[in-house]
Amino acid sequence: MNQTENKPKSYTGIVLTLTVLINGLIAVLFFMPKSGQVSIANIHILPMLNAIFNSFTFIFLLAALFMIKQKNIQAHKRFILAAFTTTLLFLICYVVYHSIAENTLFGGHGIIRGIYFFILITHICLSAIIVPLALFTLIRGFSMQVERHKKIARWTMPLWLYVSLTGVIVYLMISPYY
């Protein structure tokens, strides 16, 4: 038997390309000038939808974690796919909103301002990192590279939980200023 027959297919190029495209698009949207003239229905509902999607992602991830602790692999997979689905819906709404709307400035003062920016900055940095981590973890899980999946999932799960939870917290903190 040839050793290359057992070697799993490498998705590194695809994951890195998606990571650069997704993070690059978000960076472009952040710096892109906007007219502030929105002629469609109130798009300020989109940040609330994003918080809802992040909430569901958080819940699905907790359920996936619980299921794998119970050794229920099929339920774990379904909850992970649900988390990816709500994350994708979040990403679509995020791109639509930030391609049209002006950036909203946080208006809080004092210690709450420092707390907000700490949460926001850690959320942004870790959300950029979670893109390739989540994709590699998914690929390793679905291609039955169990040990490699477990090794990376130990990092992916807590970071993804943090990113989804802080996404909701950031929304709740900035929502009065929309």
C-alpha cells in the first residue's frame, strides 16, 4: 500500500485564502469611506441581528462542547455546523452593514470606556485568529483526524466562545449610540 493513499488531503491553502479574504474584506470595510446616506430600510437592525447570531453561536458551541463530553459525536457535529451557520449569517450581516453604514462611536466615559475598548480590541484580534482556527478544526474533525482535531479544538473552542460572547457584549455596550 502506498503511504500517500493514507495521507489526508491538505486544506491549508483554502483555509489561508479564506482567512485572508474574510479578514481583508473586514479591514477594507472598516477603512472604506461611507456616504452616510442609507436609502434602504433601517439597517441599524443588523447589529442587533449580529448580536442574536453571536448569541446562537455561543449557545451552539456550548451544546457542542456538552455533546462531545457525553461522547455524542453526531450531536456534537450538528451543533458545530449550527455554530458555523450562525457565524456565516453574522458575517453576511456584518459585511452588509459595514459596507453601507457609518461607524458608530462609543459614547461612554470613565472606566466603562476602558472596559469597552479592552473587550472590543480583544474581540477584534481574536476574531481574526478564530477564522483559520475554526476552519482547520472543522476540517480535522470531519476528515476524522481525531487527535489533530482534539489538539487544535482545545484552543479553538474557548477562543470562539470568547469571540461570540464578547460580540454580544460589545453590541449591548454600543447599542445606545446607534
